[in-house]
Amino acid sequence: MNCKQIEEEFIDYLDDNLDQQERETITAHLTNCNSCKESLNELRLILNGIDNTDQELPNKTLKEGFEKMLEQEKKLLSESKVISLHNSSKKYWKTALQIAATIALIISSYFYGKQQNNASFYKEMAVLEKEKIQLKQEVTISLIENESASKRLQAVNYAEEFEKPGNDILEALISKMFYDDHINVRLAAAEALAKFSDLEMVRKSFINALETEQDPGMQIELIQILVSIQEKRAVPSMEKLLQNEETPSYVKDQVNIGLPNLI
């Protein structure tokens, strides 16, 4: 494994989600590669800092340094608006660490903000929050196209956490639902999209997917989603599945269970 491949496994390495052979390979690599060791230590430090952030009122010196930190974070965010899939692993981890640091800053400043009746303070915090969300979406889209199925699956789970995802996120999820070569990623993408089923582009994607889908597992998932969101326009596609002799009996059973709820 090269440095890029090693760094792509850092999250799973820290979460102890690798098998013994993979973990031993990475451990051996870290013994001889100072660059990867440094990247791993930086990631561990930031994640531990966020996990251990105490939710308490900050001391009196926070006000003096807060404006300076805020400007620094905003500058860093503005310099990282576009994240290329061809960036080096080192740059990718720096971007991820930057997001983590931004989150930590917002958490630490929350209680200070509660004590201040200052409109400009809240305005600055709103701008920072908006830029953080935008950057997180860009990173999520980048991860969705990762060569590793586990990373794509992880990115799909991240996307589901957005309250109001942009069209880029939705289009990426729809693409994964239709075309990903790993069935678990496709199923996860469909489940994530179900959260945003109030949007017309999402509802249409479910109907179109059922019309063309050949995998029985995905067919059942789509049928269940379409029934749960009461999408009556899917009735013709479901009836077509019933008429198709090649449709597995258990898929037809699912159609027969859900169809009466839409008619």
C-alpha cells in the first residue's frame, strides 16, 4: 500500500474497523513513514479535541482571541471552496482537519455567544456556520466518488445528515442509487434520499429507478419507499413488475402488499 492508500484508511484505523492484516500493514507503514505518522497524529489530535470539548462557559480571555480566530477560520474556509478529487491525500486530510477545527470553534464559542447581546456577533457566527455547511457538502461530494466502497458508503451516511442539502448532494445520491457498482451503497443512497422525499426531483428519481431497476433487493427497497411516501405515480411501474414473468415471486409479493395502499 502507498501513502495515499494508507491515509484513506486512517478513519477506519482509528475506529478499529480494519481486519488484523490491514491494521498490521498500516502499523508497519507508519513505523517507517514520518509523513503518514504526522498526518495520523494530526487527525487523532483534532478528533480527540472535539470529543473532549467541555460545554462550559469560557474564561475571560476568550473574547480577546475570538475575533482573531474567527477571521482566521473564515479565511481558511474561503481558500478551500473547491475540493478536487485529484488532490493529494495530504491536502485532503488538511481540509478534513480544517472542518473539524471549525466545528470545534463553533462549539467552544456557543456559550460565549449566549452571554452576548450583540447582533454583529451572531451575524458572524451565522456566516461561519453557512460556510462550514457548504464546505462539508463539498467534502461529502468528493468522498461519494471515492474508489473505496466503504468510503462511498460513509459519504452517503454523511449526506443523510444534512437538513437542506444542495442539488449537488441530491444529484450525487441519485447517481449512486442508479449506478454504483456496490449494492450496499445503492441501497444506502436510496434510504438517504427517502429523507428528502418531499422534493419533486427525489420522488421522480424513485419512480424512474423502479422503472429500470433489475436487482430484486433494490426493487423491494424502492417499492417500500414509494409506498411509504404515498407516490401514486409509481402504480404503473409496480403493475408492470407484476406482469413481468421474470420478476421474482418475493418481489411480486412486496408489490401486492404495497399496491393497495396507493390505489
